[in-house]
Amino acid sequence: METSGRLPYWIDFYESRLTERVLTEFSKSIERMQGHITILAIVGCSSRDRRRLQQLAKNAGVEFLMPLRFFSDPEEAKTWLVSESA
């Protein structure tokens, strides 16, 4: 089976301690990898951490070019990833 090298990604932050450093490094890592990501689902990130991630990414000059959504429910994230990838 061959792939184009671009795949849907799922990140689960459930029960993770999301410090400013973690969120900044995460946003930079995703920016570097986005050529390999078709869509990105982030699960388990509180609304406060979501706002912090978006602000830290903006401050670092990081722009996410792929479709990106945040979910509290893993099943909703799976459904979105599958429906968008089809």
C-alpha cells in the first residue's frame, strides 16, 4: 500500500499538563510536520489551553495550513478525521 506521505493526525492531550513551553514546542513541531498532515484533530485540550495554544502559535509566527479542530469527545474527533479524509 502506497501513501502520498500525507495523513490525518490525531493528538490527544487528555490528562496532560500543558505548560507554555509544551504548547509553544507543540505548535512549532506541527508547523514543521504540516507537509505530512492532511488534517489535524486535537483531543482533550481545555478551552483555556486552546486559546493559549492559538495565542502562543501566533506570537511565535506559526501558521497552521491544514484543517485543524479541537474536540473534547474522542469519538467526534474520529468521525471528523474519517469524514474529512474520505
